[in-house]
Amino acid sequence: MRSRRDFLKLSALLGMTGLVGLSKTTPAFAAVKKQPEAIVVSTWEHGLAANEAAWQVLAKGGRALDAVETGVRVPEADPKVRTVGYGGYPDRDGIVTLDACIMDEHMNCGSVAFLQNIKHPISVARLVMEKTPHVMLVGEGAKQFALQQGFKEENLLTAESEADWKAWLKDQKIQQINIENHDTIGMLAMDAAGNLSGACTTSGAAYKMHGRVGDSPLIGAGLYVDNDIGAATATGMGELMIKTVGSHLVVELMRQGASPEEACKQAVLRIARKLGDYAQFQVGFLALNKQGQYGAYGIQPGFNYAVQNKAGSTLIDGKSLLGAKV
Ligand code: GLY
């Protein structure tokens, strides 16, 4: 039988954890242990429309993996989004080449790079994950796989992107990626079961060398998901994320206890410390942890991200290294 002294000891211990008077079986304990709440976050303003589509899946109790694929297909199909999918800026030879990857709560992942004439690289990446023994297919092999899976070959170079490319050919000035407000879409979601997934898709740096692949299809660089800890994605100058395996770094920093925003900031500081020419580029990290907290951080001011949950949809300005008040 429990003595009064034991009872007082137990009460004191529970008091330290703020759980006085609650046992695991009482309804009140269930209230302390919060149910997961669905949420989706995405890079940039084009994330608003993408999140809306993802939310249709999450709000019905759907899986985070389905939500992120559905969500990023929106900018992939939108010719007005010039840095993702159809209508994306071509490389310096006038060819649109696409990169994408996807990762689920079981560490399954799939990726395509240097894919041409297929509008939805994210869906091809998902099929690489689900239907092949591999993680990544590139170029012609990725296209052949997509065609075998029923995707249609189509021209992705719109008249607007072609005209901009022809104008660029006149002086061929290399455009620094993403000082302006646009780029890759990276999307992270948690579903009502508390499971995390992420997707990342891009047409990459405008007027890049033919054959150049950035961070977006590289698991660990452009996207990483660890269902025990959280998920992270990146946007901006992909070479910087590849050199630091940036998204994986953000997840590992969260594992060590950093909040999502602090983890993103530390990853940006790592780039700044290690890579001397960082100030001429933009990089933005976005993270979501297992508790549904999110945060972001960039090199340059101007990096924003979209958030959608049951409270609604919002666009948030991320903090940045060069915008920070010292
Ligand atoms: N973050 C996109 C790229 O560098 O291609």
C-alpha cells in the first residue's frame, strides 16, 4: 500500500514536471499530451496557393506525403511561377531542366534531376521512391521512366521565358539566384497523425550551365525529413546548400534542441562562416518540428514563407543575416 510519505514524494516529483494530480489514464492527462495538429509550410509567396491545395488533403485527415505532392504540383503547373516547372527559366542553351525530390515519414525518398519536358517532376520523384529500388534518376533515364509511368512529353518553355532568355543572350550576364523574391518551392507538412513529409521542386538557377543540378533534388541539401525530430527545406543558391548539406544540418540542429528558426539561423551562419562569398547570394531555410513549430532564416532580407493550418493561411517575412539589426 502506498504510504503518505510515498504520496508526498510522488506529488513533489510530479510537481516538478507540472503534472500534479494527473495520471496517464485521466482525461486531463490527455489534454496535456496534445494531439498533433495538421500544418503545412512552404517557401515564398507562391507557397500560398500551394499550401491551399495541400490543406485540402490535410483537412480531410490525409497523409502529409499526399499533401506535399499535391501542393507543389500547383506552382509546377503555373506558367507565372518562373522558377518552378512549366514556364520556368531555361538554362543558357534555352532548355528547361527540372529538379525535384520528396521524402516521407519512413525515410523513404525519391528524386529526379536534369529532367526535361515533363511537367510534374515531383510526381516522377514520388514514383522513383515507390516503384524503383533507387532514390534518384537523372536526365534521359528519368524521362524514360516518366514516360513508362504514363507521363506525357510536353514543351515547358513558354513564350515569356523564351523571350527573357533571348534578351539575356544579348549580354549573358549571370543572374545571381534569388536576390529577387522568387525561387524553388520547398514544402513541409505534418498530418493529423503527427507524421511529417516534405517536397522540393525547381527549374533551378536561371541561365545555368546545361547539365547543372542544384540542391533541390538532393536529399539532405534541399530537403530532409526525420519523423522523430522535424523537417527542413531550402531555397536559393543551391551550391551553398550542397556544400553544407544544409537541410540535414537544420534537422540535426533541431535534434540538439534548437527551435526551427534558431536551427535555420545556425545553418545560415555556418554558410557565412565557411563560404566567403555568401553575401552576394540568397539562401533561405524553412523548418517544421515534430511539435508543429516552424521558423525560417535567410541570408538576404526578402525571404518569406507561407503557413497554413486550421487557423488559416498567412505569409511571414523570415528574418535574415543581412537584415539583422546589430
Ligand atoms: N535552389 C535551387 C537551385 O539552386 O537550383
